Amino acid sequence: MALTRVVRVGNVPIGGGYPISVQSMTNTKTVDVESTVAQVIRLADRGCDIVRVSVPDKESATALRKIVDRSPVPLVADIHFDYNLAVESIKNGVAKIRLNPGNIGEDWKLREIVKAAREFGVPVRVGANSGSIEKRFAHLEKATAIAESALAQAGLLEKFGFEDIVISVKSSSVSDTVRATSYVSERADYPLHLGVTEAGFGVDAVVKSSIGIGTLLLKGIGDTLRVSVSGDPLQEVDIALSIMRILGMRNGPDIIACPTCARTEIEVEKLARDVKGWLSGVDKNLKVAVMGCVVNGVGEGKDADLGIAGTRSGGVIFMRGEVVERIEKDNLEERFKYWISLLVSEEGGRGG
């Protein structure tokens, strides 16, 4: 795929081959500065690069100044209908605004937004989803209609000579999201914001987002992304980072574990969860295996930097396919944790 143009959101570049950035959105009331700042900080600490906040009224736009001043990451103002809120948000320091130019109203209102955005160097994210298809495109196949609606939204800004734009095309349908985003990718060089909108909650949200976002990333499409999950937005960051790590686009530990069977000699699921906790915050590309028995354990885990396989008396610890210690059940977790600490302390880990 051809490189997209570069759009800068504060100190985070989007597009042009720069690392794909992770976004999320606060679910606090924006006028509650303390709660919003606290959530932004938690998201940033979790690995979020850009955070969006909703601006439904003037009080929220005014509160942005205090939030921006305390935010460790660039903030995006989510705007609908009221051009004044967009202009006020820009003046109060946000790094990007998200709006649907088509619901702003008369051209002069959009011109005022463009004027402020250009003056403060603030890009605009535009887009469309299955609920905002323009009537003139309603006769088209749904994914095409979504894509054409998004391109039309960008066109409303382009007619004022403004091209500091990011485009998103989303649907709650994974297939429509993939087709619509691919369509836009072939017709514009603006950076693309990925996501499956209204993905739901729990396992379904993880699966929808992983398939939709993952498929596009594997096609070389996408410059920034947000996973959509009902509930705590920290989940969104965890899932997004996991998708990117599994695709080799972010550093981090890879924990592999067998599905367990009657031969299982250790508590695979519990130990795998513990290992994930022990490796929390580690940004090295390490592979750790937790295998239930030795029948296939060492062999199937031989590509791991470190692994454990259960035995009747306890377990064996192996590094890159070679057994390094045999341990009794009582010392299983303690010794494995010790070997993990040694692995993490190795200079550069595996791949740095």
C-alpha cells in the first residue's frame, strides 16, 4: 500500500509510515475535570497515545483548558452540530478535533472551524459510519455508501483548502468496516483511523475488533486505531495493544499456553495468568510457554525463550528448547518466576 500523508496530533505523527498510534475515549463527564484528568492519565499509563473527550456543551469546551494542561498525551475534542464548540475547543488547546462537517450547518460555520484549525495547527478527523450515510449514496452497496459518505465529508473541508485530515469509516459490521476502509484507502492518501464501531462488550467486542482491525493491518491499511468496548476504556487499550503485539507491530511478551487435556499436570491457566502479571510493563519481545505436560510441552515450546512443562512430580523449566531445571510441585511457581526475572534482565531480551 502507498504511504499516507503525515498528520501531526500534538507530538504524535499519524501516517507516512510512522508507528500506528493507539487511541481511546474517556467516559467521564468532561466538565468533571478531576475525574477526566485521572482517566486520561490511567489511559496514558496503560499505553494509550491519544485520548478523545466528548464536548457536548460550552461548559465542557471551557473545561478542556484545564484538562489539556494536565494531560500527558494529546487530546481530541469530539464535536457534533455546534461550530462554536469546535472553535472553542481548538482555542483551549486540543490537538485534534473529530467532527462530521455535514452536521455543522452553513458553509460559514465550517469556514470558521477551518480558520481556527489552520491558525492553531489542529487537524480534523472526519468520517462516516453505517448510521451517517448521506442520502445521495443510499442506493449504493452499504460499505461503498459509508466510504463515499466519508470522502464527501473530507470534500467539505477540501473546498476551503484544508487538507490536514484523518478519515475514519466504521460500522458495527466487521465485513462492511473492512470493505469501506479498503475502498477509501484506494482513493485517498489521508491517514486512516481504524475501528469497528459499537462492537459491544466482552468476548464479542474482542473478536469483532481483532478481526476487523487485524485484517486491515495485515493488508497494510491503517495509521491509528481505537478499539470500541462498552465499559472501562482501559479495556480498549489492552485489546488494541494485544492486536498490535500479536501482529508484530508493538513490542511485548508473548505468552503461549496449551489448551490442557487429561495429561495436564499443572494449573496451566492460573500459571499463564500469573506469568502475564509478572511480565506486565515489560516491552521486550519475549516468548514464554506454559505447557501442561512433557509429552509435547518442550517440543511445542522449543521456540520460546523460556518455558515450563508439567510433570507428575512438578515440572521442568526450559530455555529455547533445552531443559535447565527440574523442580518439585511446591517450588514450581517460585522457581519459574525466578527464571522469568533472569530472562527479563538479559540485555536486550529477544529483539530488544
